[in-house]
Amino acid sequence: MKKTLWFIGLMFVAAAAQAAVQGKEVSYSANGTTLKGYIAWDDAQQGKRPGILVVHEWWGHNEYARMRARMLAQQGYTALAVDMYGDGKQAHHPDDAGKFASEVSKNAALAKSRFDAAYKLLGKERTVDAGNIAAIGYCFGGSVVLNMARIGEPLKAVVSFHGGLGTAAPAEAGKVQARVASFTGEADPMIPAAQVDAFRQEMDKAGVTYKAVTYPGAKHAFTNPDADKFGQQFKLPLAYDAAADKASWDAGMAFLAEAFKAK
């Protein structure tokens, strides 16, 4: 009987811990375009906490971005998986993904307006300390958050996971407010070593506090468990790398924690 009660109690505790992370879909807008996001937080945690914006891959706002938001909630943050394409639009083929990503990437004002709309929405959440907001992004999203740092968005930190590092508007001294981290794969042909070197030189010249890490053998999209499937289906140099995924996540979380502690 005691063993049965102990087991029931254990299951109850496990269920309660699982239920602590909550999620909700949200709609917001920028310049007349409806954007559909997802907010995750731990309702067992009291008080306000830092907020993190999660910018999706070129596939659009999907379950992967939401999963990362929930993982951030488990770390004690409130996270908003944003929508940079509008109406929660998703791509299911690289041609469409490239088109959607290009529409945003080539229009700096559009990208900023949609990012700012998400920033304002997150800052108004009751669980968020509006003075402590950071952003992370994957692939396309990694490039987005880096560019937001370059233009001086009021972020504590940005973390890019296999995001492109090239830019037509490099960071300028005194303009970047965020600490910056980039995690890329050494075997990623989309982000060659020359681009990583140029990024380091850019950050050094602008006086940015940054970290740029490359993982041996890791290809593009190394954090996404579906990368192998996409790579095979569309004949792209994509591959999941569990070791690089864990290492970059742990390093990213440590980087964020340090940034939020800094004055």
C-alpha cells in the first residue's frame, strides 16, 4: 500500500512539474499585417523574469520554434516564438522558404517593424521584466537577431544558432547594445570559415562583447532533429548533430544568464 501511494505521489509530482510550463497562441500586428506567435512561461515561478524572443528558421513559425520557446520557459524565462512572415505562414519547400525569407531579409524596415512588434508584445506580458529582453534565432532567425543587434535594438543579448553572418550593414562602434553570440558548424557550406572570420573582425572593430563558436563536423541546421529529413528530401547540406546541438544550447544558456546578470 505504501509503495502504491509513493508511486501515485511520484506521478503526481512529475505531472505537476510538466504542467508548470504553459503556452498560449497570440496574435499581434505590424503595419497592418497580422502576426501569429506563441508565448511560453513557467506558471510555477513567481514574479517577473527576463523575456526571450525566438526567431524561426526559414521554414517559418512552426513547432520547432515553439519547442525552443518551451525549453526557454523551463530555464526560467518567458519566451515568445515570433512570426516574421505574417499570418503564421510556413514553407514546405525550399523555394517557398527562400522566397519568404528574402522578402523580409531584403526589407530592413519591414524586418525591424515586425521584430519591434514582437518585442513590445513580450514586454507587456505580466511575467516579463521589460528591461531585460534578449533574442535567439535559428538559420534565417539567427541572421535576423544578429541584424537587430547591429542596428542597436535594446536587447541584453542575441544568440544565433547556424545563422548567416554576412551583412551589408556591419556593426558600428557604440551602436550595438546587445552582447552577441554565434554558433555555427565548421562543415556548413552556407557559412564558410571566411564568413566567420569576417564576423569576428566586424565584432572586434565595433567593440562588441561577443562569442563566435564553430563545431567540427557540424553542418547547417545542426540543432534541428528534422534536418536529416529535410536534407535528404531536398538534397540540401543539412544534418542534425546531437552533440553540437547540446553544446550550443548549453553555451547559449550560459551566455544569456551572464548577459542578464551584467549591469
